[in-house]
Amino acid sequence: KNEVEQSPQNLTAQEGEFITINCSYSVGISALHWLQQHPGGGIVSLFMLSSGKKKHGRLIATINIQEKHSSLHITASHPRDSAVYICAVLGTSGSRLTFGEGTQLTVNP
Amino acid sequence: GAGVSQSPRYKVAKRGQDVALRCDPISGHVSLFWYQQALGQGPEFLTYFQNEAQLDKSGLPSDRFFAERPEGSVSTLKIQRTQQEDSAVYLCASSLPPWTGDTYNEQFFGPGTRLTVL
């Protein structure tokens, strides 16, 4: 069992739909990243959070430390949101990130 | 300002060849990380430098993999006697020191080098 698990692995949505991607982890963490990866490999950090909720534009990230679970929500999805979304956790011991396998999101017009 | 850059962006090697992948971190970033990302998978940690010191190399998959950062800036990941299973995207990331007080400093990723071993 991976330390970080994401669901779903693949997600197809119609433009305008509300999207949720989930991340569960089994280890103690200091922080959790949500990252976006477009074709070609470039990774961009969307959020880094250790408690509660953060919002940036149409993106919302929440984390429940007790349940070891985080969600990434996209409101009013758009085709340009199509990408791989990756959850990564920072362990309590230092600087090493452990990544989930990613969720491939496709938003159709 | 310039982000993290990596070169080459694409590398094709014949099995058994040695390859060297370069990472130029953001200026002033003392921490540098290498990750390996197989097709359809999330990245996996390879190694971590703080300045020129390699503090963690526990993710290197074999002794064919070697990384260095001699002057605490540019880093090179070298793979000797490449094998087909080494085919992956190799990502570099840099950051300020991982922690500043209670604040975690996020990592900034380069575009990656896609290595294909034939």
C-alpha cells in the first residue's frame, strides 16, 4: 500500500462541472502539497497546507489531519484545467516529499 | 527571474551508455532535490542536497546513479551503464532551506529531462 493514495486515477468532466480529487496518506506529515503537472512535465505548486482550508481563484484545498485526508476542489471547471494533479506529503522528519500517483483530469468543452 | 532549468530536455541513450543530466536551481536556493518519474506514476525521491552536501541519497535506486553539486549551485545526476528501466523523466527542484522557523519553504520544479534508454 502506497503511503499516499489519490482517487480517482482518471477523471473526465464537462466544462463548468465541480470537481473533487481526493488524497489519503498513512504517515505523519508536516505539510501537504497539491501540484499541477501539464504535458511536457513542468510541475507547478498550487497549494501547500498543514491545516484547514485554502482558496485561490477557482481552486480550493482542504485537509483533515485527524483523518489523514485532503481534497482539491475545482469550481466551474474549464478545459485549461486539464492536467495531472498530484498530492505530495512532507514527512515529519525532514524535507523529503512523498508523492501520490496523480489524477489525470480532462475537462471537455 | 529565472526558474529552475534542466538540460537536456530530452535524452536518448543506448543501453549501457553513461548519461549526465544537469540542473540549474534558482539563484540563492540552498536546497536541491532530484526525483524520478516513471510514465504514468508520481515522482519518486532520489536525493537531496543542502548547498554542496548530499544529505540524503537513500532514494538512488542503484550504485549506477550518482549525483553531485560541487559548488553548491548547479547539480549533475549521472547514470552509468543505463538500463531500459532507467527510462523516466528526471525532475529537479530547488528551494530555500526546507524550514524557516515553522514555515515550510516550497520546492520549485524544473521542466524535467525525459530519458529514453533503447
